[in-house]
Amino acid sequence: MPALDGLSMHVRQGRGAGPIGTGPELDMSVSRRMIATGAAALLLTATAASAAEPPMTEGEDWIRLRAGSLVRAGDTVEAARIKLMRLHAKADVDGGGVSKSDHALQEKLWASDRRARHMLDWLRWDLDGDATVTRRELDAYFGQKARQPLRSHGVELPPTDAQVETVLKTLVAKGLKADADGNGEITYAEAMAAAKAERGKQSHRRRSESPPLSLDADGDGVLTKAEFAAAVDRVLAQMDTSGDGLFSAQEMRAHAKLASKLRRAAHAARRARREAARFRTDAEGCGLPRAPDGATIVLMGAGKGKALSTVGLGGDDAVVSVADAWIATGKEPLYVVVAAREAMIWRFSGSVDRIAALVASSNTPDAGAAPRIGVLGVARDRVHVVPRSDCLGAFSEPGSSRAKRLEGALSQFLGRPVDVIVGRYAVSSVSLPNGFFDTQSAYANVVDAPTDGESAPVWQEVKRAYPGGLVRLDAKAVVSRAPAAAYGVLPQQAGIAQLLDEGALTVIGRSQVISLGKTHVLPGRGDQIVVPNGLRPKVWQRPDKFRIKSKIRFPAGLSGTHRVRFVLGRDVPRPEGDPGHSCVTDEATGKPLYRMPGC
């Protein structure tokens, strides 16, 4: 393989060290499904055993997990049986076997214990015993703790006055969380209300300590000692593979692997249930509309668009990309959910009248926590932009765990399965509801970039990062909760090029870039690139160092591969905005203005 200038970096076709831009993706990621996802299905999938493992039931899995923590190598089967049977005795609170009444009574006992511990704290804080805790009493109670020496790596240091004040404020503020009316005093009623509110935080861990009633063999609602013992004997017999009545180290290692699998499955199932419950609550709080009868439900995930927007969402401090969605002709109405990771504006065209409801979300918030997501081409009364960026998750691969969790939660909320789930990280154009991605068609309303002059190479950088180019949009037509307005300074290299055209910047440095097909590599000093057979490298110069000649605002998104170097000219005011990962040096002093790695 030919080498370039003695550099030492290996690059495979399509991938490289330090890429500054890649070409369009060619694969299609879409799946159609009519499956209602639930926690039970997830648990069954996650705990699917190999042919060599014993068949599992929910109750016996519970015993297997407890055996993994109670039984040790060298224990006899009888000793292990005694340990496990104690669990039944502990759970049988009112006698006569474990039943729902035992679970309910145990919940009350746990809640009472938790309330008592919280109320004990309140009693300790009440220094004068008048049944009211004041801020002054909290200051006095926590003062000694705030003044304790700071310990680090075996060294004790007295805290400074500022540190004492910070710790004390934190402790007092934590204590005053129970002050419901905010008057600086905690009454008995407020302390009790706060203690009751804490009761459910460990409810799952507590409930998992009781044997599941699925072990009730005769189905009478009571798990007797004999029924539990029979299940324990079955599990222990499966663990004692040698049948010698003694658990060897090898047998316990095998059981530990099985128990680990069960714990992971149980954790996944609990997480799925929590997320489904949270989604149902959030869906109500975020006002998701219901799907009309007969509608095809489409869930679309994306990371970003392949074009850059001239319109920002929520200010100039975030990069907003653009993607197109074309609605195919059809009779069924569509209920479309767009879940994006980054700030995006979606342009819809085609048979948009088919869209009965469009839910739009982005995980990138503006300063007010509104999602930076916008929609064009769909009637405003049919668009529902969620009020918060955490209302929905985001995904880019339909088969990913994130996609499956969101799909399952959405199915539960709507009361029916999602019909089409489609996703891709970088989207130029997608056809819905069939989910075909078009990587060939050009964006409409693309801004013509200069082909000569000082900014031309930087505009080419924009084209490499965003193959769709810079798209001109009408801010007034964008449906969004985040304020939509034309950028004052465009993001990333588009903003650099804009400032060059305006004369606020000038190029004072360049770096060598090597292009291998659609992959562009910015080699470091001493690196060597080995070129795959069949590729002809292109070497070109990338402007990446600029003198700031007048007051500017930093373009958004100057991080990662978009970082550059700036030199702030003499007597020029410090720029507004965030330099990202870019180095900014003061020409007068030669020192960096910001603490950035590598500056």
C-alpha cells in the first residue's frame, strides 16, 4: 500500500482516525411490526435459557436469586434448605402462610419504620422541644457537622469559612425541604407529610424480599410452608448437579452465572416497567393526543438532518439541522411521532392531509427546557410539539433498546401497537409511512455558497459536514415551542464563512487534510496513513486559524471536528457566545482566553 509523507496512521475504507466529514449512508433502517411490547415479554426474552439450563418459572427464579446470595460452596443441601426456608418464615407476618394480607401488612410495617426514622430526624432538630423546627435550630444542629475537617487520601484539613458556609447552606436547605409553606419553620404536620411522601422510595426492594405468590401451587391465595419447601427442593436439586448433597465450588460458579443472568433480566424488566409507567405519566402531562380510529401509527427516530438551517430555535447557541419527510398517497390517516436527538426542523410535503396528528420532540432543550424541534408543511392545529425535551426519548436505530422501549411505552399509551418504526442517525429525506430513505434527491431552497474568495474553502467544509447544504427557511412558518428566528451568526463552519465574508475574520492558518473516498482525515504530526488499495488520496488545505478583527459572536457548535483556532486582535472586545472546544488566544498577551484542552 502506498504511504503518504512518512505518516503512521492506519485508515480503513469509509472510516478514519480524526474524520472531519463522511459521505451519505446507503443502508435502510425500517421495520414494520404489530407487536405490543410489555414488561412481561421483555422479561421472557431477557431470561431465555439455553437448552442446557433448567426450565424457569418466576417463583423459582426468585428462589435461585436468593440461593445465589445465601448458599456458599461447601454447604450441604440441607443447610441451604434451612437458610431458604427462613425467608418464608420472615414473610409470613400474620401466620398461616404467605398471602396478600402478609404483603400488605409488611408494606405498612416498612412504611411505619421509614416514617419513624424521618420523624426521629425532626425530633433531633427541635432543640427547644416546642414541636416546631426553625431555620435557626437547623443552623445550630448542622453547624458542628459543617465545621468538621475535610478528609482526602488520609489527610485532614480544616475547612475555610466559605466551605463551612456552603456545607451548612446545603444541609439546612435539605432539612427545609419539609417546610411546605416556605415560612422557614417545620411543624409536626409538615414533617409527617414529608415522611409519608418518602415511603415508596424503597418499596420495590422491600417487596422483592417476600416470596412471590406464583409459588402457590393449589392457587388458593396462600403460599404454605409445604408449597414453598417443595419449590426450594426443586431448585436445590437442580443446583446439586452431582447429586451428592454437597455444593461444590464448580456447582456454585455455574449457579452464579445463572443468577447473574436472572438479575440482569429482572433489572431490565423493572426498568421497562418504570419507563413505561413514567412514559404514561409524562404522556398525560405532555398532552400527547390520542390516535384516531383506523390511523396508521408511525414512529420516526433521528439524530440530525443532513442539511443546515438558516433558522435557529431558541437562539443562536445551538446547531439546527434540516430533514425532509414526504408523505405517500394513501387512504388511512397517519399518526406520526418524530423523536429526534438533536435540534432539527422537519419539512413535510406530499399528501400531508393524511396526517391526523404529528407529535414532534427533541432531546435538545432551549434555555426554557422547550425542545428545539420545528415543523414545516403541516397545519398548526395538527402539530403537537411536546412542552419539554424529556417528554419522549430519542433513537436512530429501530432495533435498538431505546427504540423498543419508546415503541412499547407509546403502544401502551395509545392502547394499540405501533405499525411502523423507522430511524436513522443522519436523515436527508424519508418517505412515510413506508420508511424509505432517499439519499440522492437535493434539498430545495439551498443557499448558493461562494466558489471563490477567502471563505470558499470554508463553505466547502460546510458542504462536507452537511451534504444537503445550507437551507433557507421561513422562520415565521416554523411550528415550534422554541422561538424560531433567523440566525444572527450561522452555526459551525457556516458561521466562520459568514464572518469571513463580513470581514470580521481573516484566515491566518491552515491544516493539511487527506481525503480517502468520502472520508476526510486531519492527521496529526508524525502520523502515517496507509491507503487501502483502489483509493486515490487527495491532499488539500483546510483553513482552521482565524484572526478576530472586530466584535463577533462565536458560531454555535465549534466542538469536536468543528473546532478551530482564533487569535483575538489587539483592542478587539472579547466575543460573545461559547467557543466550544476551539482555542482562543489573545494577540496582545499570547495567552489563551479560555481553558481548553490542547490550547
